[in-house]
Amino acid sequence: MSGGRLSKGRMGGVYMGEIIYDSYPNSKLLGAMRALTGVRDAVGIVHGRSCCHADSLLFHVLTSPNDDIRLVGSGMRAQDISVGGHRKLSLAIRSAYKEFNPALIAILVASVPTLMGDDVDGTIAAMERQIPCKICSFPCAGYQGHMNEGYEEVLSRLTQYMIPSSHISDMVNIIGFKSDEPHGAANLGEVKRMLADQGVKVNAVLTSSSFEEIKTAPRASVNVVLGGDGLGCARLMEEQFGVPYVTVPYPFGWGQSIEFLERVTGALGKKLNQEIISQEKDRIKEKLQKVYTYLQGIYGLPAAVVGEGGRVFHLARFLSDEIGLKIKLLSVASKNPVLEEIKREDSYFEELFITPDHFRMEEAIRAKDVEMIFGSTAEKRLSKELNIPLIRTAYPILDEVAISDMPHVGFKGIINLTEQVINAVISSS
């Protein structure tokens, strides 16, 4: 994030004013941080210069619950480059353990200590003899990978702490969920509700669970991989613990919610409870009939959809197939392991951009003459320039909060997203 003016008001210690947002950094450090912040009793330590910690902390504070900030920094300075950062890292580990009493401390090693060859493993070995806490590290220098690689690496590493167990029938783990996604808590609640209605219990969520819950993940009968995120973790669990996995669409809309449930229940050897499905259908139909004229009015509305690989295709399919929007451009901000497979199904969008330069993406959106953008705060400036609505559906959201129980996914999400789209069109006309 760069540029902008901080002015005028102040709210909760954060200055409010006119801020210009650039695209967020697609870094391995950010991806690892996003995975770790979903482990409720873990602490992340950004080992590097203070700027690396400050940038990561800013994104964490603005996109996650403010009452659950567990990201600290080692605070390396210029003089530490010559003598090594082991002393600063040791102090940070001790402080993190004293302050948070975590079950896991994860060191995110940024560029400076990586380039100087800092002995992070030696420091961890010494500290594990002093404090009763698991400590691990992840290489997160700027040149070592992108956001999806950091996320995948953390999930895969968590399998090393899992405890072998016999499987419990009708119990699943959810893999690939990000707790800082827009409306994340509400989305997870809706997914759990839909599964519970089908007699399926959720054991652990990677990542939105405690470290102890994650350690018990092998007792589930099936791993449910959301949109392909966390696929490496699911494969490791199948190899090491015999837990099979099923890859499911992110359940945006009716069709993909049904497909989600069918794949999960099928993997468990269960039949879908059609009585529950019929009740959900009647409830949604009753709501949508009240705005039928509006839905006719927005049919064919040209739109651009921007987001992460595990979600953006499924969101675009819902907007196209069920709301009737014309998806002129679909832009994938970060890849995931099943991207190549998903993108072959291209009947519901005109043009696909994969991890584009943000300038090129904005130029393409301008050329498509769209009338609505689905994306993140990074698209706010463009939507203002074009004077068209921006529906915030993608990470990061830095200029809105979501504390109400209004999911974007599942059966409840159909009503909420439809309402949001219609109101955005009405208010912009």
C-alpha cells in the first residue's frame, strides 16, 4: 500500500481519511502469515527489518479481528546485519511466549536474515530447550515465492505435528479456508451449518482452529479441500494418515452449494438429505421472488471479477449462471494448485488474466466497458474513476468491516450477494 493522505478524523487509534491503495504484495511472507493467523493459539514472528513486520501487521490488523492480533517482529536493525540476528530473535521468542503462552511459535524469515545466512535453526534449537513450546520456521524472503506458496507451505508443515488416529465416521476436516477472507467467520459458519444439516461434523479447519484441534485432524474420515487451496496438505495427510480427500468448489450460489454437499456426502458414503435441500430451495425461492423484476433488470450486466484462484472462478460462475451477469473479464490475483484444471471451463467468462500486473489489469477492465467490479480494496480507485459499483468479495478488504452474520457462500449467501448486487446497481443509478 502506498501514497495517500491521512487526515481529518481518527477512530480507534487509526487515522481515517482519503487513502490511495495500490495492489497488495503477492508475497510468500503474506501467504504464510495468512495461514498462521488462522491457528488460534499460534504466534507468528516476522524475523527481519521492522518494515517487514510493520507491513504484515498492517494487513493483519485491517483484514482480521482486532481482538486477536498474534504477529510480532524481531526488530532487526542495521547493526544486527554484521553480528547476526540470533539475539533479537531469541528475545522475540521469549517475549512471544511470555505474552501469549502459545502452543506454536512460527518464525517467518524475511529477506535480510536469509541473505546474511542467519542461523535460525540453531536459535530455535536453543530456545526449545528453554521454553515448553513447539517452534518452527519458514523461509519467506521476497525472492523465495508468492503468496500461495507461503500459504501451502504452512499447511503442509502442520502435518508434521498431527497425531495418527483411527477415523471417525461422518467427520471431516476443511482445508483451504482463510480466516481473513471477506465475511470469513460468517462463511465458515454457513459451511458448517450446511454440513451439520446433512449429518456431517467438522473436526478441524485449516486454518481456523486451535493447534490442538489441528493435531487431531487424522481422526476425520475425509478432508474437504475448498477450491483446491491446501491440496499439498491433503495429499500428505492421505499418504501419512490414510485420510482421503475430495476437492470441492467454493460454495457460491445454489448449484455449487449442491455440488459441494454432493461431493462431501458422496466421499463419506452418505446420501444427500433431499428434504433439507427442498426446504432450503423453498426459502430461497420465496426471498428471490420479491426482487424478480430487479433481477430481470440487471440480466446481462457486464462485470469484471477479481480474486484468488480458489474462489474467483466459483464466484464468477455463480454471478453468470444464477444472477445472469455477463463476466467480461476474470482476473486471478494469486494462483493455486488446481488453477490449470479449473480454467479450462471457460464458458462463463470472456477473458482470463492470471496474476497480471495491476496496471495491465486495470487497462483491460477499462477496455471491457464493464458496469460493475467484484474485487478488493485494490480495485477501489478504478471503480471510482469509472464511476461504477465495487462489490467487495476478495482479499484484502481494508476499507470495510464485516462483523454481522451475513455469509457470501452457501444457501444464505445466495440471498446476501443477490441483495448486495441489486442495491449496488440501484444506488449507483
